[in-house]
Amino acid sequence: MSLNHRVIKQISLNENSRDLVIQFRGSSSAIEAKALEFKKDEAGNVVYLLLDRLIHKAHENLFECFLNESWENGFSVTGCYVTELNRTTMV
């Protein structure tokens, strides 16, 4: 499914401390950041994140998601000083 986009395989958000851990497919290390803002949908899935720093590269505009052994809606990725992730609709 991936067309040279990084694929998120795990997202962990502690809502109290706002600590976020994201792990990508093909990498054993995880990225840690603070969620300055976040939103969840009715089902409890994270649909929006504003992070305290950049976690994406300049050429990246999408992270795909392969969570719980299935493809899910990915995140559009923007930001110049911080990373903003917004859940997109699968096509």
C-alpha cells in the first residue's frame, strides 16, 4: 500500500502527560514528542496531533498507518517548526 511514504505501525498517547510515542515500520527505534494539541473521534482514534517539534522530513506530506494488523486512514503531515498531523480519508 505504501508509495514511498513512511508507515506508522504504533501510536501511543498518554492523554494526561501528552507524551506521544510513534513507531514506524522498518525501524526498531521510536520517535517521542509532546502533543501540544490532540483530537480523537467518537471511536477513540487519534485524528489530529500538533507536536512540540518536527518529526517529518521536508519532502514528506503523508504518513500511512498500518495499525492492529490492518491499513487505516493515514495522516497528512505539515509544519515548518512543529509537525501537525491530520487524519485523512482512505481512497
